[in-house]
Amino acid sequence: MFVKKHKVLDGRDAILVTNIGKVSLYDTFECGQAFRYECVERCEGYTEYMTVAYEKIIRVGQRDEQELIFYGMSDEDFERIAVPYFSLDRDYEAIGRDIISRTDSEWLMRAADSAAGIRILKQEPWETLFSFIISQNNNIPRIRKIIRSICLEYGKNLSAEECNEESEDNIGAHYSFPTARQILERPEGLLPSKPGFRYKYLVDAAAKVESGEVDLAAIAEAKSYDYTVAELKKICGVGDKVASCVALFGFANLEAFPVDVWMRRAIDEYFGGSLDPKSLGDYAGVAQQYIFHYIRNLSKNG
């Protein structure tokens, strides 16, 4: 179980969290599971990110792999948002051991070691659904740009003081995420972000969520991966890949195993063209992040 202490660090009130096993803020935010974050500082011995989750600005730093530092956060918000969002109450070392025990692939073992600091972020379901519809046939910088533009168009300013300091690169980063109702009331507000063919899918998602045809609360309560995917695929443009991403990152269905271009490349090159997610057990989704992170880094490093 994690240990929480109140500290003043560099003149800022902070909650210091230790006894959480290995964690990497950089790998967690930069692995393609979330799009509403900004790297505030990254230098030798220190990393800090800003993100927005559940309409709260979170500033989180890290000095070593066994701790996280939450700045300016109340105890209530820490327990309500930070603990589930960063999976602080989940034993990722045990998860890693479980995954490794199910495979004889040395490549997957190296991937698990390389990406051991990744945590699956427990994101707000509607935002996750909306974001991964935008992600279709898109790259991460452009996904983030579209989402920032949409938040700026519809959302409320969560920190006027901080927003005054926003640069052209991160404008909209401190704004709340639009609701399905807001989208339906003024769908044309999506157009300046240039969502392309995804526009009709986003509007359909908003309509079905707002009407209850796709009931996100019921999906969350069911805690069933198969049910989650089936319900989400009622939305136009949502196929297996997007539904699996939303199941994994929005509903914590950790057995979800999204397959995109990177995953297909890894499966073809290192698993003989076939990999049954069920063979990886209840945490196949965590294994997916290990594989995804490792194959992308191999590509970057030549």
C-alpha cells in the first residue's frame, strides 16, 4: 500500500507518495493512452507534468522511480482523483510478474522490463471515447491539437491565472472537456478543429451517449470487457480498435488488447504473426502497453 506524506517542496505544498513500485511519469503520459497533458519540466533527476482529469488540473512531479509528487492538491481530490487515475492502489509489480509467468517470449520479457514504469491511467469514459474516435488514422501531436482546440471552443477555463501564461503550443490545455450535450447543442463548434471524417462519428457518439442509447454509467457498472466493446460499437465509426482502447483506458478493462499498426508490426515480427490476448491473462492490456511502448522505441532508436 502506498505511503502518503504532506511536504513543502521548492516552496510548493505537496503530497509525496512513496511505496508504489516502479513508475515512470514520462512513459505513462507519452505512451499514447492519453492526450491531455503537458510536460512542464524534464531534466536529469526530475520530471513534471500537468494534466486535466475529471475537471481538475493536476500537477505531478517525480524525482525517482519509486515516488510521485502531487502539487497543490487537497486530500479529498487526491483520494477521489489521483489514486484511481494513477492506479496508486494497484500492484503493478505483481501484474508484471503475472504477465511474464504466462509467456516464454524473451522479446516480451524485455518489453515488460523496458516499460515497467507505465501505469494504465483511469480516464473519464466520455473523454476517452471522444478522444479515441479522434485518434483514428491520426498521429498523437495532431490528436492533441484537435482536442485542445475543442476544449478551448466548448470548455471552461479551469485556471485563469495559468491560462494567461499559455503559449501557442499548449493553448486550451487548462480547459474542461465538453459534455455530450454541449456537442449536440452546437456541433458546428467542432469544425474549426478540423476533425475531418471523424466529425460525424463525434456527433453520433454525443447523440447516443446523451440519449442513453449508449449508457456509459451502465457500462462502467457492468465491468465486462465484452459488454463494453459491444455497447461502444453501437456508435458509428467505433470498431474493435477504438472500443478496445476505450475499454482499457476509460473503463479499466485490463484484459482489453487494442491492435493498431504498431501492435500488428510487433505481432508479425516478434510473435510469428499471431498472439492470443487471452494467453496473457487478466492483464493483457498492460502487456499491450509494454509491447506498444517497446516497438515504438525500437523504431525510434533504429
